[in-house]
Amino acid sequence: MRKILIISVLGILTAGIFIMFGSPAMGPDATQYDRIGYNLACGRGFSQSESAPYLPTMYREPAYPVFLAAVYRAFGHNPIPVVFVQILLHAMTAVMAYFIARHIFSENAAFLSGIMVAVFPTLANTASYILSETLFTFELCLSVLLLLLALKRQTALRFAVCGAVFGLLTLTKTIVLFLPFAILAMVFISRIVKKAEIKRFVVYSVLLIAVYMGIISVWPIRNKMVFNTFSMASRGGMVIWSRAEKIDDSPRELMATVTCSFSEYLGKKLFPDIITVSNRYFFKDLEREMALEDEYAKQGMPPGEIDKKMAGEAFRKISEHPFRYLGYTFIEGIKMTAFTYTPLLNEESVTKYFSKTRNGELVLALMKGMSRSIAYILILLVFIAMIKNIYIWDRWIALAVIILYVNLMYSLLDAIGRYAVPLIPLYCILAAPAFFDRNKREKHE
């Protein structure tokens, strides 16, 4: 209990520090989430319209707007209560990281994992934003913990609850739609290799998938009734279209993208003809897509038809240049390694402040560089810990599968470092054992 209390307090204090710097700006994503959540709270349906008629939308997955609606109904239309609830979710995520690591590694590694997650600047700062990452991170860790408990003591109820939470996870971000299948497949393989009992595992896995499919089916059924499509969200075509546009990038643009992945400041200095606004460079194709989407909407196309049309255009282009498309996946993967950035450093008020001081831009760039370099240290520690604990690979393989799955799926689409933020607790859990001698590892059966 003392360790849990320490982890919780550190998580709350670290996230609370960022509130002292003022309320974060409401970007496009936050504004959309806020509108849908507020409309839900007011009984206007799942709509991002600012005024009547409140037209339904499927642009966003439903879980986070429902979360916002619950907070708004309880405390009014105010982002501050949302932030405080998310700070609590951040602290609870750190505690869950402790328990997850405790199931896999030593007590010392588990405690370090919880501390790392609690004080991690990126996670703590993200809790201050009206974005789905904090809720998704909490749900992801809860899913992993429930899965470990289900695998330890296999009961129908544990697997069913795990399937339900995986369903909520997918209703928060559709990118994890196939994640439960990937995890269960790898666990099945590990049980065969370890010659463990598999019959009951297979039966309960089917139950997990059945509950999972039942939970997520509610949303595509709603979309079929409203928009005549079983899609989970109307952003699939948009994302794949903007990704397909990168096929036409010149070698110089590719170099600019890679450079900007490590340092936006350096990218702007080396490629001033390409990167005019460094913090918007990664969104250049997405902004072109949004302009085209608006054009189709003005022509009277419904959202489902627009998404389908843009997906068709993208797939035609990809089919003409499949190797270019796959080759670009490596560059998208590099962008996913920028997950330890501190959101506060990208705020317009912070940027303006440093731009007015002597060598301010360079100082800010160095601060961002130090923040991002943590990712590569963390990844190195993960590899060291994996090698040291290879003899218990079947215990941590599920975490590795999640990390690989999320990075691969986003790398095949249009990636930015923010999408990998929910993986930070898993990176911390896998990295912590690198600091401890495996021979002194405490056994947890």
C-alpha cells in the first residue's frame, strides 16, 4: 500500500504541475471532441455541430465523447473537471503499470515501472488536454492487467470482462480493432512452445472475442442505420488518402521528413524551402485532404460517401506504386519514435515566449531534443531488458506484441509521435528490468 500511495501521489503531483502553466489551447481535435461531448450531455445526439440542426456524425469514435459527456453532465461544460479526472486516470495508470510489471518481473522492477509512468512528462502533460490519449492509455493498461489475471487463473468471467474492456479500448481508437486477435494468437503460440494446457485457453479466448465483438458491434450497427455503412469512423479514407499522397514525395522531402522527425528546428534550418511552419509540416498531406473533403461536402456528398471515395482514390494510387507505399512505412516508423515529446513545448504561447528571447528558438529546440531523446534511451533499455529476461519471454510477449502492433498499424497509415504516447507505460514496464540483475529476480507464480 505504501508503494501504491507513493506512485499515486507522484502521478497526481507531476500531472498537476503542468496545470500551473495555464489551460492548454483547444486544437482541432480537442474542439471536435468537446463539441460532441457537450452535445451528448445536452441530449442533442452524437453530433459535432455548433448549432441546430445537430447533424449526427461518425467522424470520431464514441468512447471519449461519452466520457466527456459524463463529466459535463456532472460538473457542467468546463474543461477543468475533465483535466482533473484525467489526472486521476494518469495516476491510476501508473498504479496499473506497477501491478502489470509485478506479474511479469521483480518487485523492484515493478515499483520502478510505476514511478517511471507516474513522473513521465509526456503522460503527465497529456492529461491536461481534451484528447483521448489519457483515457486510451488507462484502458490499454487495464486491458493488459485483466488479460494477465485471466491467464493466471483462467475463468470464464475474467476472460469475458477482459473482452469487454478491449471493446471499450477499440471504441476509443479503432486502430486496435485487430489487437485482441494478435495478442491471443501470440499467447496461443507461447503456450504451445511451453507445452502448457491450451484447450481451456482456446475456449475462453473464443468467449473473449465473442464479448469483444458484441461490444464493438453497437457502433457500426448505429453507423449502418444512420449513414448506411458499417465503418467504425469516417476518417479511414481520409487517413489512407493522406498517406497515399506521400508516395509522390521527392527524395529531398523524404530527407526533410526524417530530419523533422528528430528535430523540427533542424529540419526548418536545413530545408527552409520545404518546411515553412515546422510544427505543421507533418500535417501537410492531411491538410490537403481536409480541403478536398470540404470540397466534396460542398458538392452535397454525405460523410460515408466522401470517405469511400477518398479510400478508393488512395487504394488506386497505392496499387500503382505498392513498393513505394511499403517503403515509406519505415519513415512513418521513425516518426512514431517521437513519442516522448512534451506537448507544452509546442504550445503557441511557449513558442512566442522563446521567439522573443535571445537564442530562444535554439534553447526551445534543445529542450525538445532532450525530451525526444528519452524515447531512444527507453527503447534501448527495452532491448536490454528483453535480452536479460529472454528466459521468461512468454510472460512479457503480450506487451511486445501490443507495441509492435500499434507502431506497425500507424506506420502503414499516417503517423505522428502522439499516437505512440499510450505505449509509454508498456515501454516503461519492459525497460525497468534493465536496471536489475536477473539472478536476483523475485519469482511470481
